[in-house]
Amino acid sequence: QKEVEQNSGPLSVPEGAIASLNCTYSDRGSQSFFWYRQYSGKSPELIMSIYSNGDKEDGRFTAQLNKASQYVSLLIRDSQPSDSATYLCAVGYTGGFKTIFGAGTRLFVKA
Amino acid sequence: EPEVTQTPSHQVTQMGQEVILRCVPISNHLYFYWYRQILGQKVEFLVSFYNNEISEKSEIFDDQFSVERPDGSNFTLKIRSTKLEDSAMYFCAKSGGGDSSGANVLTFGAGSRLTVL
């Protein structure tokens, strides 16, 4: 059974701070890793994808992957109130079509 | 214009009735998916559909569910004899495919909220 675990939060940070979101996954065969953002009542939207160990930066977002530890993280720099949402960690598998989602971490950015 | 359009946005039905949810991907992708999200819970994979065939399905996707692409554009999820626990948001999604670049990157529709009474 492939599992993706996240701390449900809520994580509360002040505006301008760094928000750090973490995720672990159970299957060492996992090949692709994603962070999606979901606003309340809306569909998930892709924030970052990462496929190899290390860091990947895109604007204020940095995804970090450590396959040995089966750990994925997302850093949000200069957090804004508009970043307040649920962040979903998701894991995909080469040769398969299924993406497994974690339960999400709720982030609140206080103005 | 959204890349994936879903209809209806909200459907209320009586337990035991059949429901059809529709998805229209704007671009000509080959990979389509249905996911569901029960209120307050995680997004769950139901089924993937590739080249007009089911490629993978979850244990949730039992005989009560079916998918098809009847006219080459619309992609439908049919739920036969709905149950109370089928109440959820159902998301259609598409992806660029299973290769290493952009593998499994999902673009979701806005969702269809199903309420079973």
C-alpha cells in the first residue's frame, strides 16, 4: 500500500516569513513528486514538481527531495496571505498512472 | 478558458439513482483521470484512462463505477445506484503522459460536487 504522509497542521506563519511543509512517502519505487495548492472549495493546482534528489527553485517556492530518506519538502519564502491554502504532497510512479496524494497541510499566513 | 471543463458543477441525487459526470478536455490529451475528494479528506485516485481504455483503477472503482469516452471528446464517469458515501467532489484531470519529463503532472477541472440524499 503506497502512502503519502503529511502533517495536517494548521501551520501558521506571519507575513514575510518562510513556511516549511514536509512530506514522507512509503514506496521507494516512487519517481515523481509534486506539490499542489488547494484553496477551499477549489481544485488542486500544481505548484512544483521534482524528480531528482536536491533542491528545485521556482520564484518564492523551493522543493527539496531526499529519496534515501523518502522525504519531500516545500519552502515558501516571503509568505503572503494569498498563500493561505492547503498544500498537497503527491507522488507518482514511472510506468503507472496513479498519483497518490497526502491529506494536505493547511497553511495560514497572518497579515 | 479552463483546460478541463466539468459538468455539472453540483448534482443532488437520491440514493440508488444513477449519476453521470462529464469532463471535456480542451486540448487533445491522451491521459485522463477521475479523482474524488470526500469533504475534509484526501484526494483519492479512482481511475486512469489512456487511449480509450482503462489503464489503472483503484479498489474504490468497483462495479458501481464506469468510465467511457463515447464521442472522442467527452469523458464520463457513471456511478450506478449511488450510495450516501458517494457524496464527494469528483475531479476530472488530464496529464501529459507517463514519461520522465512532466510525468503525471495533473491539470484538474473545477470539479463536480455530488450530494447523495
